[in-house]
Amino acid sequence: MELEIVTLADRPDLMEVFWDLETSWPEFMKHDPIGNAYYNVLSEFSEFVLVCLDASGRMVAKAHSVPFQLGEGELPDAGWDAAIRSGLLTRLRGEQPDAVSAVEIAVEPGLQGTGLSGRILTALRENAGRLGFSELVAPVRPNGKADVHEPMATYAFRTRGDGLPVDPWLRVHVRAGGRIDRVAPRSMVIPGTVEEWREWTGLPFDTTGPVVVPGALAPVMCDAEHGTATYVEPNVWVRHPTGV
């Protein structure tokens, strides 16, 4: 497929159709408060956002990333939330970022499974290198994980006979040159009232304890007596060197 990949900084006019391509994430994941803060100020990070156009100029995929301050030491346990929070604070304070993290890649549903996600992931890494970063890090959501009770520390490092990860999305990252680094055990934290969780999932949320929600990678913890429920999602940090 003939493609053109541009940044939102190069084509700000694409913002008019940018949100027409929705994520395939389940509804409850659209309510991470830290993630939503990033999406609401997306123009602040337009150099780090890619749009993939087909030969007719139609948007078929997009990719988000965010520059942030990592410093020395390991990638954070708080994963996706930590990178975005740091990116927002770094920009607000006018400080210099020293790392860049992938945030999300979305592909038109009819083109999923065609290899397009790997191509735009490579473009995201190359964009990070163009902007002077030595690597792109990614708090990957291994959406092939069907058993919510299996620890991510076990699932993330399971491999097939060819040595590649059993998880399809982790496999895309490894094939693109990424290296699995570590688990981010509280990468996304999504709190809500039981009423909100009922709306997001269609489930009753009327009993205290773990609730298995379709599309979740771990149980949602419900406190029915106090009317709240919280989802803590583990992700997997992957490092992609840019060659810079």
C-alpha cells in the first residue's frame, strides 16, 4: 500500500478529521484521567503525532507519542500514566525532555492485521530519532492477554517456538526492533463510581471484589459499599533504539 506519513505539525489541517479515526480500545479505557489530559492538549505535541494517509489522502492510521523527562534509572512502574504526566509537566514548566514515549497507535479497522501497525510504529521511532532522541520507549498494552488472573510478569515473557512473544502486539514491537524491558504494573489507573463503570461496561458492579471486564488485562476492583471501582492496568515497557 502506498502511504504518506506526516506529523500534525506539518499538516495541522488534518486535525479536522483526526478524531474520526477512533481507537479500538474498550470504552472504559477512554476514561483514564491522565491520558485524557494529553488528548485535550494534543496541539502542544503536534511534532510527536503522526498521521498515515493512503494514496487518495484518506487517513488510515495515526500514532501518538509524548516527550518527557525520564532521567536515570529504570522505566517507571506507572508506565503510560507516568510518561504522559511527566510530558505534561515538562511542557508546562518549559523544561527540556530527555525521552519520548509512544502513547497510542490506531489503525482503521479494515486494515488491522495487514502490517500497517508495524510500519507506523517504525515511523514513530524514526520521528523520535529525527527529533534528537536516542530511543523510543513504549508502554505496550498486550491485548492478546485473555486470562485476567495471569500475572503480566509471566505473560509478557512467554514466547512461541520461534522465540517471538506469544502476544501479537508485543510481537509487532519485537519484529520492529524493540526489546522488552520490564513490566509497568500500574501503567493505567482508571477510577470511577460504580454508576460510571456500569455505563462503561454494562455490568452490574453490585458486589465488592474483583470484577472481570471484557477487554481488561486485570480485574477491576469494586467497592460496592462505597460506590467506587478502580482498574489498575499493567503494561510492558519496550525500548526501540533510534540510532541517534
